[in-house]
Amino acid sequence: MSRPQKIWKRGIRMTEKGYYENPYLTHWTTEIKAVIPQKDQFLLVLDRTYFYPEGGGQPSDRGTIDGIEVIDVFEKDDMIFHAVPKVPDNSKVDCQIDFKRRFEHMQQHTGEHILAATFYRLYGGVSNAFHMGEDYVSIDISLPEVTPAMVKEVEDAVNEVIYKNIPVKTYMKDLEGAKLLPLRKQPKVDEDIRIVEIEGVDFCPCCGTHVTSTGEVGLLKILKTEKSKGMTRIYFQCGRKALEDYRKKHEIISFLYEKFSANDITLLGKIEKYMEDVKKTEVQVKELHQELSFCEAQKLVKDAKKSVVYGSYSNKTLNEIIFIAKQVAQMGGYVFIGVSLKEKKLLLSHNTDLVLHCGKLLKDVMKDFNARGGGSATQAQASFESEEELKKCAETLRQICQGLDD
């Protein structure tokens, strides 16, 4: 959903930001101060809001205003706008926040602060970017490489902070007051600087919502790492999202235990053996396929009329037919026409002395049929809308090529 670039808001005073005072409050009554019509929605300005607007890497809250769904919340020019599909009937409205979503954001955001502070403390890695999505959360750390051993050490240290249930405080500072704190990152504003402090762990400017103690984060698990523009991107989950991720992966592991008749000790060995067996089987299948293709090519050459070899198949793909065509070419100079009824595709190739350009001939013949394709002088292919047109085109090509051999 696009947001308006310009909003006329003369005479509207700033909304009171209740989410900073109490991020756990989910229901309140307030007044609508302004309604701003947009193309496909309405923007409501409330006297007081606990809906968090998107910012600082954290998505906006969801919920309802007088039972009407809030589809977006954003801040622009010091005003907070609540996007809704229709306007409430009354100016005094009941507001309700989707607290499951809000609390997940609080868990993830506080977890991110602990994670970033731990990377900084242990390895000097600075957090340069933060993304909180529906499926994952990520930070970019100024380290060119993060090894599995580093991941384990960081995870252990982060979760120790969580287990200790350390208080998380938020408060405002001016620039001079902020300079007196051991900030992990410098503020982006010069006044009304909001500080998130995790006692003895981290001081960081932040505009997001947070839990009041680290124990509420529950758990932090790093999912994977990847290199990104000279840094390392860390993907992770916290709290309820981490539990959901674990539950999903546990279901996968339980499925594999059953399929391989294995347990946590024997599973990896059985999977490795299975993969080795699959590779051996693939080699055997390839060898058998080559033998069958050679036999098929011999049969087609034997049944060929003049130097034109023709094969039509209901159960072969075009790639399989191309392999047969290569076998035919090794047996002499032939024009090959192969039809895949399964994919409604046609192959035309040759290695003869005939004056024949496969691509040009196929394009010329295709004009009379609903088909797409083309190719080079020695090989071309086409796709058809119907099996009937495919068969007619193949027969036309066969007659033309047999005529060239007279």
C-alpha cells in the first residue's frame, strides 16, 4: 500500500504518543482530531494513540478503531496517521491493538539490542542495519566473517542475558545528557533522544517498543549468516517466533526420524548413506537411458525414409528426444524430426549435405500453426498450443524434408 507524499494538516496538533509510556496497553478510548481522505483509504489523526508507527526498522502495529481494521500506521512531519478503509461513525472511538503482533515486535527488538551489543562486546562488530519482517529478523554486522564457533559463543552470551531477566529501561535525554552515556551507537537527532538501557549490557538510542525485562524475550536463536557488502548479515528469531521456528523444524526432524527409522544419533549417517545410494542409482539410470536411446536411434534409422528420421513419443520430454537425435547423428547424415506429445514440442535437426536451415524452415512452416519457436541452421524447436497442430506441423516438415532428398 502506497503512502501519500504530501498531507494537508494545517491546524492539527501533534498526537500524544502513549506507546512510549506503556507499550503493554492494548485498549483505550480517544478522540478523532482529523480525517484526511485519500484515494483508497482514510487517514485518522487521534488525540492520543498507542499504535506504534513504522520506524527504526520496526513494523507498525495493527488493530482496530471502533471495530474498523487499521491497515497501516505511519509518522510524517511529527504527525501519526492511522490508515483505515472507512471512517468511524463517532468522533470518540475505542481503539484495540493486536497485542500478539506488538509483543512479538517487542521481543524481537529487545533481542536485537542484546544481540548487537554482544557482537560489539565480543568481536567489535557494529550493527549497521536492522530489518524486522514477518518471517525473519536480521542485522548487518561490520565483520567480514562470522564463523560457526562465533555464532555459538554469541548465542550463549545473548541467552545468558535473557535468563538473568535484566531490567530494560527507556528514558529521554538531551544531546548533552546522551553524550555522558556509553552509547553503542550515536543518536540521529539532537533533542528528545530516547535511550533504551539494558542494565550493564547496552545503552542505545531507539524509537521502538521494548519489553521491560530481558526474560520476556524468552529465547534468541541465530538461524543463518550470509556475507553482504563486506559485512555479515545475521538472521535470527526471538521469543514466540523462535518457538514457532523450532516447532516447525522439530516436525521436519520427526518426519525424517520416521522415514529413515532413525534417531538423533543415527539420522545424519542414514541420510548420508541414502544420498550416496541415490548418486549411484542416478549413474545407473543414466547408463540405462543412454543404452535405450541408442537402441531407439538404431530403430528409427532402420525405419527411416530416405535420410529423414521421424519419431513421435507420448511419454518423452524434449530433452530426451534431443539425446536420441544426437545418437542418430552419430550413425550418419540424417534429418531428424522428433515430437514430444507430452510437452507439445517439436525438434528439427540435421547433419546432412542438404540445403536446409532448420530455424528458417521451422519458422516458415509455423506460420500456419499456433506455435512459437526458432533455432539455428542445424537445430530448431517449437512449442504448440494443441497436440493436433503439433502433429500436422510435424507431418508437413516430414514431407518437405523428404522432398529435399529427391
